[in-house]
Amino acid sequence: MKIFFKNYGLLMGLIAILIGIFAIGGIYSRYVTNQHAVLVAEAELSRLEAEQEAARVASYLALFAQGTKVEKYTSETVDKTYNLSGDRGEFSPSIIDSYHIYNGDVEIGVVYVVSSKGHEDGLNIAFAIDIATDTCIGVVVIANAETQTIYSTLTDTWFTQFENFQFDTLSIEIDAVAEATESSKGFEIGLLYAREVYAVEYGFEIPTTNITIVSMTYNYNPDTFANAVFIADVIHGEDNTAVSVYLSRTYDYVGIVGDGVTLTIDEQTVLKTIASASGLVSNKSWFVSYNVDTRVLVMNAKGFKSTPIVVTITLNATLDGIEGIPVITSSETYDENEYGDYAGGPAPEVEYNLINQYLDDGNIVVDGVADATITSNAMKQLIYLLDNFISTLTGDE
Amino acid sequence: MIIHKAKGIWIDGKKTMSKTLPMHEYLNPPFVYIPLLQQASPLKRIVEIGDKVAIGQTVALREGFGAMPIHASVSGTVTAIKKVWHASGRMVEAIEIQNDFQNRMDESIHVQTDVSLLSRNDLVIKMQQAGLSGLGGAGFPTYIKYQAKCPIDVVIINAVECEPYLTCDYMLINSYPEKLLKGLSYFMRAADAKKGVVAFKAYNTHIKESLEPLLLNYPGIELYEVKDIYPAGWEKYIVQKITKKSYSGLPAEAGAIVDNSATAIVFADVVEKNIPLISRVITISGEGIKNPQNFYVPLGTLVKELILLAGGYIEGLDPTKAWYIAGGPMTGRAILIDDLIVNDTLGSVIVKPMPEELKHPACLGCGKCADLCPVYLTPTEIQRAFESKDTKAIKELNAQKCMQCGLCSYVCPSHIEIADYVARAKELLRKGA
Amino acid sequence: MARFANGKAPFLRKTDDLTYGTQVIMRDFLIGLIPLILFAWYKNGIKVYVEGNATLLEMFYPIIFIMLGGLISMVIEGLFFIITDKEVRTLKVMMKKLQLSYAMIPGILLAMILPLYTPIWVLIFGCIMATFVTKLLFGGFGYNIFNPALIGYVAIAFTLMGVINKAGGVLNGSEVLIDAIAGATPLSTLSTTNLLSYQTLVAPYGSLWNFFIGTIPGALAETSALACIISFVWLSARKVIKWFVPVIYIGTVFGLSWLIGIFNGQAGIWFPTFSILSGGLMFGAVFMATEPVTTPKNPLGKIVFALFLGVFTVLFRFIGQYPEGVATSIIFMNIFTMPIDKWTSVIRTQGVTKKTIIKIIILAILIIAIATYALIKANSIYSASIGLPLYIGGWN
């Protein structure tokens, strides 16, 4: 053994060193290489992010004709809550990024990237605001998680409304695209929120009016109900004058009921917004005309189709019921998406079904027809109005 | 210039070693041995055993090229013809003369009264008669140089002595500065040259101090300082520096004659007193000698006696681990037996313990040998050609131009005997040719 | 009568002084590598670590890698000695033998010219090629024909570069983390774009100052011209290398590149400066072109060798598959070391005579022809040429 080591000890020692280097050095170099790969990946990611950020910043700058320089900053926090469209609750937008835009050393604009919500969270929109004119001069959509088939109905033309959008307007309203109301609303919330932040940071005064709705009812007066569908009791003006006003089916101001202090144009505009958002009344059904001599009442109900359902009803001589069977003209087809499982006959079967339920027992609580919800809802409202109208005529309330 | 850059390097001269003691005159050794060899020529003996000889008596003749007589250096009796170790590294036949301590002079030795009347030719004949040869180490008969056909502008006295350890020329000049200048002026007359130059190494300020005041009496003689580098004492180097001319064969081509300083001093005696070349100064030095010093001795003296006079070898010297060098350490020859005699070319004997034997790596190829070679040889290439016995290549590489200064071996960082390879290549070339 | 030792003149040797000799030369050579190693460590380890882009273990990788190169070479050589030499049986004898053959140098040099993150086993392979194949099989120290480190490098480059790339071997540790030009060395940019433009060649790496300092992509330790110059001064002062070899080599490349620049309408000084500061030219010129064993020994030979290196480097940069011409040209010229040495020795000792003039003319024609070819080649790549006479342009 000793001799063996004497002869081969050195040889084996050297080989052991070589193997040692191979093994330990190998582990070491592998560690370093892996470590390096991680770093490279991280660096690649942050590089990509920086690249995108640079592209975004460039696109912001491009919105300002005079812009030469962009500077990122942290904006003030503003808490504000908005109603989402379609009764989906409330939402508080937030600012993700904010940038000052300079022309040389002169600040000319500001960009807020607002995280809003359309159909989904994560609708991030950059609003470019010109300081001199208090105008939104354009938007850049940073990210959205909307259903793309729907989102794509927001056309370039639609987006042009954000160009030179005066903040100095009383109530901001974005034209909703019928197929993409939720996304449209998201944009509107974003714009409103951007204006709020802008107001805080730049001392801009958001125009306001003092008008609140006390209550809202339907107008059952046959003389006026064709144009003035609703009557709203409001308090307005600096001295909180109470007054009742007529509103059209689209909540436009029609006129004042009786005497009182008329509403200013601004108040009328705001009233339209808050009335439509109040949810106190429904405009799915309305009166068209009533002939006192022939006792023929014509009503409309808005179903799925844009052409409303027309219901012609003849009241009986005592004006406490209906004489004969109402005549219903309907262009509903029940074959839209929501009617996929509807198994009944063609229109106006649903309409007759509902009104006959009412006529049978005079109860306004009627059962909707399964899988024809929109048409049913419209008809329910019509029945509710009709019942109230008859009650008004007979005077028993 | 990079290719032909200033050659030579500084080497520690170790000269103070033999300078501290004064020159020792040892004129009467019991025996002298006159070797029957001058340069590479065998001599013809003209005395027999039992003959009485006087100082300066002719005992042998060199014949053929460079014919001249060789003289007895002491008075006494020829007692034997014997082989002795010679500076050439071989055993050579020599005439043994037993000194009778009477210092009888041959009649040819007499004071020359009409020195100024001697013609150029007379002086050259005197050189030949005196058996004058170069004492620097080559032993070339001096008169041959003065028979050259070329016009001579300048006679140069080589007092550079660039071999380390050697101080024999230095000591001699310091003892006889006047004689040096006299000898030089006679040389100038013999060469019909207008100018004489004494070349010495820069650090030798003593030579300058002792010669400068005397120069007034010797018009046409100048001093010339050369750098303290090896091989600054090389004939060709000095001639190039002084005449700014180059030559390929003899210095005469450049209009110059170069003589050793010791030769000049002897020549002064030759001209004025008709004393032939019978003595010289020899340096006994080296780390192996107890009291290194210079000796003024008759030619043929045994070096052994001188070493004893110099205190002998240092204690504990192991001869098998020491060199006994005839001549300077750069160009000299290792003598195996310390039984050497002094001859005309032997300027020194150095006894030097060998440095520790180290293992040295192979040739690294640094090229320092080629860099320093004074004749621009590439020793490594010559070595390669020698190893393949390629005489054509050796010739192309100019190996024959090597003057064996030894610098290539000196600088070799891998301790390769590169100078020896070149010397053997030279030998091969001579044999092959 | 005493018998003395025999010996050969001269009896004085410079090596008697222990501060002189091959071992001292090699020691000085290793000292000369220190600035480069330190810079390599700074650039690939310390700097990256300080910037927070590497862990502590990673920081030490460059220096450990270089040291390992030397160690591996020593081990390989030791194994070779044990197998071939019966006397080598103890560590002491082996170490003595290794000391005389300077085993660690090829390994260290090889590690210095490899990319960072080269796996260790690739380094072992390179060291075997360098030490065993290139050095020991040729007879060991002093007998090798090719530069061991460069052969190791070329062997790796031809066979295992893919492995290095796959393992994340990049040419500059810190550079890759900064921006997108990861791995692309300036000269590979040149060979892919074929555009002599300051914007594409120099600007992505900062300025020429970065080239001088060495913070550009490249192998582990070869990028810093500054460190090379410091080493150059040290090695020249210690007479380890001949100062004129790097100067002539770099000067030739500079001059030829200048001409190429002028012919391509880039009259500026930046292109030749860029050329000498990139591709490890400085490193090759100071440490490889002066490597004594594999280059001519006489000074004239060294000059001719350096001139050839210069023209070949420019040529290979424009025709080679690998953009860096330095390694290729040095290895290529190693083949011709012996004939060059022989010819130039004759020319040097004989001077310009009838016998040597033909050799001088042949050498001169060769150098000029290659230089011209390199110019034409470069010219045909950059079609925007305006300077070369038409008849030369005609035959490419």
C-alpha cells in the first residue's frame, strides 16, 4: 500500500485536483451562469418595460403640438366614486401615472393615466390636458381588458370626441356606443376623474349648479303627457326654491308646472343628468294620446326593438276598466340573443299574454314570460302606467 | 537604430580587487620557460641544452609570415627542453633557462643615442628585431601592421582594458605614463601618422590625470574616452568611434593602427635602449586569490610562483569547483592544471570559484544574444545551423565574423553556452572549407 | 599541482546574479499581467457587483477563473511529467520541473482571452489543447511552434463557442445588463453591418474613451487598452519584451486602417483609433506578438514579423469568418517564424548586399502585396469607395 502510494500518490493527487476543479468549478460556473441567466431575464424585462414606457411617453408628447419635454411626477390622490352603468355598483378610479408636459421650461399640459373600469377592471386611459384652455386634447388607451369584439365598436370617430373636450362644461357626457355602453361609461368615468384631479392640482373650478330632485312621478294628465312624460319636484337656486317641472321621456326639461322660478339653462342640463341617473322613474313605457270622446288611449312600450310596441286601449264608459281587447302592434321578434330559449309563439304573443293577465284580475303584478325579459319588462311598466291612469281618471286612489 | 543598436553592456569590472596593492616587480624567477610557440606558429629553437644565454639573447626564431626573433628573458643556462602548460590551453615545448641571477645583458642591448635620426623603416626593423608582438592578447607581430601599404592617419593606443578583473595595463600606464606617450610618438613616426590617440575607459580618470599634463610635450596626441561598456576595447569599435570609418579586414583600411598600451611602453624601451620584448605585467586576480595584484615579470615565469607571492589560493578553495582562467573571464580559457607559464599574450590569470550550479530552462527565445552581438550575428540561428551541420547556412549567417567576445553567453538568461556553439560552428566552417 | 574545473568562456554570466535570468523574465511577465487581471476583475466582477447586478460569489468568478486556468495548466503539465519522466515521482521534483517550464502561463493567458461565463470544463479542454497539444507534444517549454494560449483559444472558438454561448457566455458581463447590444463586440458589428460609421461602430459603446479604458464588450481581460499600455511600459522597462514589436504591429494596423478609412470617405482619425482599440489588438500585440518562444529571435526578424502581423490582422478582419484577426494572424505567422528568423538573420548580419537584396525584395513585396490585398478587400466590402485608382478596383 505504501509503495503504491509512493509510486502513484502524486499521479492520483493531480488527477484528484483535476477532478476537483472539474466538479467544484463546474458547480460554481453553473451557479454563476444560472445567476446570470436570471439577471439577463430581469434586465430584459425591465428593458422592455422601459421601452414601452418610452413609447408611451412619446405618444403623450405627440398629443401636444408644442410639447418638447415630458416629466413624470406623482399626482395628488383624489377620492371619488362613480356609478357604473347598468346597476353594477360603484367604482373608484385611481391615477396610475402622471406627467408634466413642457415647452422648453414652460409647462403647457398634463397627462393623467387613469385606471377606470369598463366591463372589466383595468381600463387604463391617458388623458392629455392642455393647461391654457382647460381642455382634454386627446386620449391614449394604455390597456383594457374589455371583450374585444365589443370594445372594437369604439371607432376612431368615436374617440375624436375626446379631442378638445372642454372641461368647462357643466356635466360631462360621453356619447355611449349602443353596443358598448359599459366601455363608454368607463371612458366617461375616467374623464370625470381626470377632471377632478386636474381641478385639485391646477385650481380649476368644476362648474356646478345647486339643484336636487325631491321626487319624480309620471305625468298622467292627458293634456300634457305626450311631451312631458315625467314631473319632477326639485329644489334649485341659491335660495332653494321648490318647484315642479315637466321632463320629457329623455329627461329633457320641458317646462314648469304652474308658477315658480324657472330653471336656468345650466340647471336644466344638470337636471337631465341627475334625473336620468336617479333611477326614480322608468322610461320604458309612456303615454302617446288619449281621446276623451272615444276613450281611446294609445301607449308605447320600448321592448327590444327600436320601434316601440304600440298598445291601443279603449276604456269603458265608466272609465274604470277596459272595453274590449287592446290592439297591439309589435315588431318584436324574440329571436335576439336574450330570447334564445323562448319557446312560445311569435309576437305579439308575449304582449297579449301579459296584458291579458292584467285584464283577467285587474292585478298589476303580472308574471313575465320566460326568456322574453325585455319585452316583458316593457309591458309590465305599461301595465303599471295604465293601471295608474285609470285610477287617476276614476279618482279612487 | 533598432536593428543595429548601440551594442555592449556594462559589466561589473571587479578591478579594484587587484588595484589596491601596488605593482610587484618579480624580475628574477629561478627558472623561465620560453615556449616554442608564438601565436599559432611553432618556433625554431636555436640554442641547445647547456648553452649559456644572456638577457635579450635570441633563443628561437619565428619563420614565415611574421618572422622575428624570440629572446631570453633572464641570464643563465639552458637546462632542458620541456613541455609546459601554455595559455593556448595546450602543453607546449619550451626552453627551460635556469637563472644565474647575474643579469648579464646581451650586447645588442645598448642605449640608442640618435633616436631622432631613426627613419620610419629603422623603427619598423627595430620592432621586428625586438620580437615585439601585441601584448593585449592576440600576440600579432607588431611590425606587420606598420608595413601596411595604406596611408595611416592615426595610431591608436588601446588602453581600454575592458575585460573584467584585468588591471595590468592600468597599472603599467600609471607607473610609466611618459613611456606610453614616447612609445606612441615612435609608433606615429613608424606609421608616418600625424595623430595619436590614447583610448581609455570613462571611469579610468587616473589615466587621464597622469597623461593630460604630459600631452603638451607630445603634439598630435589626444586622449579619447570610451563608454564603460563591454566590449568597448574591441579594436573595430574603437577605430569606428575615433575615425568614424568602418572596415572589414584590418584597421589600416580605415587609416588606423591600433596597439596595446603595454606594447607602446615596451616599444619606448626598444627604441631608446634596444631592450627586446622580454617582460610584461600580469594580473593575478579573482575571488580565489588571497591578495590579488599585478606582477611585472620576465616572460616564461611560472604563474604558480606568482600565485604564491600573491598569498596563494584562498583557504578552502576546492579546485574542482573553481576555474583557473588564462586571460580575462570573458574571452579567456579554463586551464585544467595550474602549471602555466607567462607568455606574451597572457595578461592575467583569474582564479574564480564556480557559481552554484543551477538547473536552467531551455532557450526562451528572448533574442538578447542577437541584440547585443557586436557584429550583428544571430547566435540562435547559428546554433540551429550548426546542429544540422549546414555549413552553407553557417557561412550565410557570418559565423566567421564572431570575435568571441562572449557577450551572447554572458547575457543568456537560460545559461546556454551559445558562444561555444558559435565557436564550434566557426570551427566547422574552417574544417569544411 | 592542483587540478581545476573545466569551463567555457565567458566565465562571468549575467545569470550569476540571481536577479537576472529566465525565471526573473517570467516573473516579470506575470507581474505584467496583473493590471489586466485586475481590470478584468473590476470590469466583470467588482463593477457589476457594485451596481447590484451580481452576487458576491459571482464577483469573484473572473479572478477565480483566471487563476484556475493557471492551475489547470500546471496540473496537466505535472501529469505529463509523471507519465513521461521516471524521475518525477515526488512533489518536490515535479514542482522544480514545473518551475523550469513555466506551466501556468498558457493557462492564465487562455483564461484571460475567453469570454466571461465560459464553463469550467471548456476551460479544461482549452488548457489541454494549449498545454498538452501545443506545448508538451512539441517538446515542452522553448520548443513549441505555436502560441499555446492562442491555439487553446482557437480550438475552443472552432468547436465549443456554441457551448459557451448556450451557457450564457457573453463577452462582457456588465454590458449585457445595460442595453441591447449584448455580446456583440464592436468588430462583429463591423463584420455584420459593413458600414464604416461612427454611429454604428463606436456610438453604441459610448465613445472612443470607453474603448481606451476598456468598458466595451470583449473577452475577459483583453479589452482595456489602458491596462495593456501600463503592462507594456512595465514589460519594456524590464526588457521582457521588445518595445518596438507592439509599436510596429499596432502602427501598421493603424496606418492601414487609416487608408481604408480615407478610401471610404472617412478621413477622420476615429476609424484607425477604433481599429487599434478593438478586437484585443492591444492585448495580442503586447502579450502574444512578443511571446519569445514562438516569434523570431533577432530584432530585424521581430520587426518583419510585426509588419506581417499588422497586414494580416487587417486582412483577416475583412475576409475572415471570425471578426477578430489578431489571434488568427499570430497563429498563422507562428508557422513562418523559423524562415523569417533565418532570412532576417542573414540580412541583418550581411547588410544590404547582392546576396541579400533578393530576400529583402521578396519580403518587402510580400508585405506590400498583402497590405494592398487587404485594402482592396476592405474596399470591395465598402462599395462606397472613392479613393482607390480604378485599375485596382477593376480586378476585385
